[in-house]
Amino acid sequence: MVTVKVLKRKDAASVVVAIVLGFIFWALLSSLSHDLANVLTGRDEVVEFADIVRTVLAFGLQLVLIEVGLRLAILARGAYLGAR
């Protein structure tokens, strides 16, 4: 995966990718913990299985979009440097 390769580097790109991944993980964990807290406390808000699946699916799609974006950026950079 290109994302892992970028994270292993020691430059600004790895910092940016790490921050974006951190925000994505934070959103996933906060959503799932909120749903779990509602279930454990017996709140009126009904947490359906579809809500949890939607949250996890959104997380996976965001990771795929980061991977695709990084690949496009690498291709564009290669095309730009090759045109020089």
C-alpha cells in the first residue's frame, strides 16, 4: 500500500497523511463509542446494526480514497517531473 510507504518516510507528506488518518480514526472511534454508550445506558436512541455497518463502511471508503489520492499524486508528480 502506498499509504504505508508514505508513512514510513520522514518528510512533511508523512505528517499530513498521519494527521488525516488520525482524524479518520478519531471519527470512527467517537461514533462507535457514542453508539456503545447509548446501548449500555439504555438511551432512547436505538442503535441499529445498519448504523454501525455504515460507520465502518465509511471508514473503509475513506482509507481507500486516501490510497487512491496518494497514487494519483504520485502519478501526477511523476508526469510533471518527466515533462521537465
